[in-house]
Amino acid sequence: MQQKTICFYPTHQKRTNHFLFNLAKLLESSGCFKCVGYKDVKKSNPKSIFDADVYHINWFDQSKTFVSFLKRLYFLLMLKCKRKKIVWTIHNIVSHAKTPFYNKILFRLLVRFSDKIHIMCKDTVKIAHLEKYADKIQLIPHGDYYGSYPESDFDIYARYNITRGRPIFLFTGAIQPYKNIEVLVQAFKKAWPSNLPESALQGGSGEVSPMLLICGKVEPESYKETIQQLLDNRDDIVFDPQFIPDEKLAAYIKSAGVLMAPYSYRSSLNSGTIPLAFSYGKTLICSDIPCVKDIVAKCDCLYSYHYATEEEHVEALSNMMKQAYSDLISGKIFEKENNAVRYMKSNAWEARKKEWLSLYGEASC
């Protein structure tokens, strides 16, 4: 059987995005497909940019300039004129940052032109008003991160001078306004109002107070100062605005008691942090964005909460942090972690291989 070529937009390189890299690796392992990246082909052999059989589009409707918009519009119209098969994954309804109005044109054209619309959570259909395109839609949850990051012996406790065994609430990843870091800091301070030393007693129980560790590259740079001003010199909150390289990420996740994902409803449908945590046997605290609703309907493997205002968000997150802390101390959190492991196994790339293949017109290989 002749291989089909799939061109991933923007690229399937691991250094850029592990989701697309893992998907491409799965597809090539079937023997049915050869995977290339749009940016890579455009750089090495631009004349062959329309030679692929299938084009898998991601984050396409998030151009930041009018020139970028025109280039994407041309590319999309050419794909349609050449009758190329288009698969479109909807990661978010709108960009996490404010983007120009003309991106709506790209969104609407993608809805019409795509042969398959891949979604990762049920509510995408309602939120994106895709009801009349039901015959195009295919739901496949986000895959795993098994083996995506190398094992690491990097010592988090030594790096940040944290006593071993002290519970860590970890936020890691790109630090951007939509991820509600201000809310996270306020919620932690509400849960533990005093700047308690590590040996402080909580309610007379003799439990060690937790640490909040916030690590990642800040975008935009000006947002760094906003976060710094909230910390009030608390020594139980560590803010490290540095990019975490792939070779150290596993050490951060394994050291965490629980991961944090206090995302905004405005733009977040899905979260890569959730399958990342689950792949390492960890659970997390996350607002009930659409993908979280799907997960909790199937299994009790994370701490979810709902909010309507920023004040409610701080309150709900603070309460959930205290619950997770209690479960960490008692060991009850292991139930959620074990459930997270089972959930991830059932939604791993290999476990849903046939469904992924079917996106591109192959039932099996």
C-alpha cells in the first residue's frame, strides 16, 4: 500500500510541540503515513508545499498581523482549490491573547473547508457552534506524554532550598495572563494567610506547611513584575521566571505533590498539562474547562472547581488547594493518582490508534 503524506501545520518537530510530534510518530509507526512539517517543507523545498495528500491544521486562526493573515488565507484557499484533504484540530476557541478580528474569517473558512474537524472535548461543538457540521466532527482526547521527556536527577529541593518532604504545589509551563497566576498566588495566600515557616503547625496537627512553586518563561516580559508584586516577600512562594528545559521537566513534575492549572474559561478548551501530569502519575487542580468536564464524568482523578467571578475563582481555588493539601498529608491523594494513571492508559496514543488513523482516511494499517 502506498504511503500517504501528511503535512502538519505549523510543524511536527518535537522542539516546537510534543502533541504533534507524538501524533506524527504514532502515524508513521503504522506504516501508512509519512509526516512532514509545513515550516520545514517551506524552508527546504517550497515548491513542494502542496504535494502532500493530507494537511493537518493547528492554531491556524491565530495570526497576529494582517500580512500573516493574508499568507494563511492564500494557503487555505490553495488547499481548497487543489482539493486537498484538510484535518483541523481545534485546540482553543479563541487565541489566549487578543487577536485581530480577521482571524474569524480563517475560523469560518476552516469550518467549511475541513474534511475532518478533530475536537478533544464534547463542549467544543456547542461553544464553537459546530452543530450543523456534526458529520465532520471526530472526538479523540489528548494523548499521553509517555517518554516525551528524559528521566532527570535534577534536585528540585536543593535548587530552591526546600526541605525534603515538604508538599509542593507546582505550576510549570509558559506563564501568560490567561493562566491566572495572580489568582493562584491570591488563593494560596488565602489558604495559608501567614508567611509560615516550614515547621509551622497547621491546626495543631503538626503538619508541615506547603510551598507554591511557579516556574516558566513569562510572556509578555512585563507580566513578570505584576506577579512579583503579589508575592509580598513570602518565603513559601517561589517564583522562577525561567524556561524549564525538556531535560529537567520530569524532575519538576515528580517532585510535585499536585500540579496547578487555574485556567480561564474565555479561551481554554483543553490543557496539555493534564495529560502531562497523568503520564507521570500525578494529579492536579484545574478549573472545570470543557476537557476537565469530560474527564471528571468518567473518573475521579483530579480536583476541579467552578467560578463565575475572579473573587469566586480565588475562593474556589483556595478551598481546593486546602482539600488537596489535606489529601496529600493523609495519603488519600493516591486514589486520584491511581485513577489518573488508569485514565491516561485508556487514552494513550496507542490505545486510540485506530481512531487517530481514521482521521486521515485509514481504518487500520
